[in-house]
Amino acid sequence: MNTYETKDAFTSIAMGVGNVFIGLVSKGLVLLALFFVYENFRLFTIPVAWWSFVLLFFADDLAYYWFHRISHESRLFWASHVVHHSSQHYNLSTALRQTWSGSFYSFVFWLWLPLLGFHPAMILLQMSVSLLYQFWIHTEAIDKMPKWFEAIMNTPSHHRVHHGSNPIYLDRNHAGILIIWDKIFGTFQPELKEEKVVYGLVSNINTYNPVKVAFVEWGNLLKDAFSTKTTLINRIKYFIKPPGWKHNGTGKMSDDLREEWLNSSLQSQSQFSADAKNDTV
């Protein structure tokens, strides 16, 4: 199975390199924010111990789930996260296709951790562990892990679904390490053998230029929000509402596309059943 395409892979690597260099600045700002909350507003002082790392593992993974979910449900966050979904291939290089802008503001989803009393150094360490775990699941080489593992952990199969542009797969499986959050909050979707994953976006950006990949959705967002005649409230909604939302009601969001797909599938099944019944008469 040839899952790599040279230009695509080089674009992903370039995005990863850019993310690392920009991270030299953004990580400093994140650390300052975490320390500011920890030093001035923490409710408790949680010691550095084995049990606190266990608690932090679950707390960080929950924070990641909601960050990731909102990154698909709010266009302000999607504008940076879309970078990671812009490849039409799914392999280890895709894991490197990271945002150049998101790290400057996505940290807000983790600010409740220093507020509780987790030390910022612990938080950054656990965030790094989560990112490392998610690297290996970007592959088509592994079909399924053991059932017990699939039931609890995020796996290549679960994450392939997340990268799918098929209507049934849109905005599903936001897990970082534990897939249980998706099952708890109703966003879990298993990979279906009869529905092969189509990678990429509903409307692909069709470019290998790293700069365009990094900022094309920001341009689209600003254009939608400010180039049309509408109210201030609607302009703000363009930043808050999900991708696909339009102030005039002409847009289609993930739920709309999924509903259309399900209705079409039901109609096809009904037609198939009717044809089969006629054949037996």
C-alpha cells in the first residue's frame, strides 16, 4: 500500500519544522500563562508524585479532547487546526503537519490545570507525552489493535475515522490518548469496512505551499466575516460557529452533511429491499 506522496510528505515536514521554530516563541508565552495562573490563582498545591501524574494524565487528556472537539466546532479554532487535516494522505508524515498559529491561543483549554494546582512543568511534560502517543496512530499499516485496546485507547483505526472527509466520519473521534471521552460525550464512530475512509477536507485546499496551508483558512474566515453585508452579530458568529455556517442559511455544516448521507443511505437500502422483494415475486 503506497500511502506516501512526495510533495505532500515534504509539505507536512515543512509544516512540522515551522511549528517547531514558532514553538520557541509560543511555548514561552504558554509557560508564562500557566505560571501566572499557578502562582496567583491556584486553588491547591498538588505535589509532584506518582499519583498526581496519574490524575494529570486523565485531566490533560480530557482537556485535549475538548480542545480538539472545539477545534472542529468553532471556526476560530478550526482556522488553525484545519492545517492538520489538509493532507489527502494518512501516514506518519501527516502527524507532522502542524499549525503555525494555534499554539498562541489553544492553551486556554489547559488553564484550569494550573488553577487546580498542577505545576506548569508537569503539565507541559504530559502534553508532550500526549503528542508523542498520537504520532504512531497516523498510519494505515495497522488495521486493528486487540479488542480491549480498541475499547479504551485511541488507535490507528479510530484516528483514521477522525481524518475522514466522509459525512459519517466528520467531527468524530477527537481523543488524544483515551477514546473513552468520545464514547462518554457522544462523538465516537467506529471505522466501517463498508465505508472506506477518504482523507482530507470536504473542500480540499489543493496546494503544497506551506505558507498557504498555514493561513488559507484564516483568509477564508476573514473574507466570510467582513466581505459581506451583514450585522456585527453575524460577523462575530463566523468566528464562533462551526465551519460551513453562513449567516444567510445557505451553508452546510458537518451535521447537515451527515444527515443528508444517512437519509441517502436509508433511501438506497429501501430501494434495494423493494427491488429484492420484486425479484422474488
